Amino acid sequence: MTPISLAIACLLAITLGYGSLCAAAPFGRCRKCNGWGFQMKHDRRGQLKRGKDCRRCKATGRRIRIGRWIFNRAQRIYREGTH
């Protein structure tokens, strides 16, 4: 196998793998709050305490994956264009 065809095969495998991940699990953990839905704070004694709700995920702890977001946009544009 030539290096170019090997690179194309690897990129195709990665793309199909990510596409199947987005189809099977469209939501991932929020990167800001790490899936908790809120930030952790320390009180004066140094103990962990619940902080404010996360604004990025609206306290759900979930975010939509980039690939799923792109797929949803493309689907919406196609649907609106055919009507």
C-alpha cells in the first residue's frame, strides 16, 4: 500500500468512526463543567462545595457534538430548501 492510500484509508476510518459515534451518542459531556452541570468551589475551610450552574450547558452537563451539530444544520438547510 502506498502512503497516500494508507492516509486516505486512515482518514476514512476516522471519519466513519466519528460519524457513527455522533449517530449513536449525539450528546457528550460539557467541557466547561466536565458533565456535572455546575462548577465546583472551595469554601473557607477548603472543602468542596457546589458552585453556580453552568451557563454553557444550562446545568444539564451535556452538549451536542460538533459532527451532530453540522449534520443537523445540513439537514435543516436541505429540508427548508426543498419546501
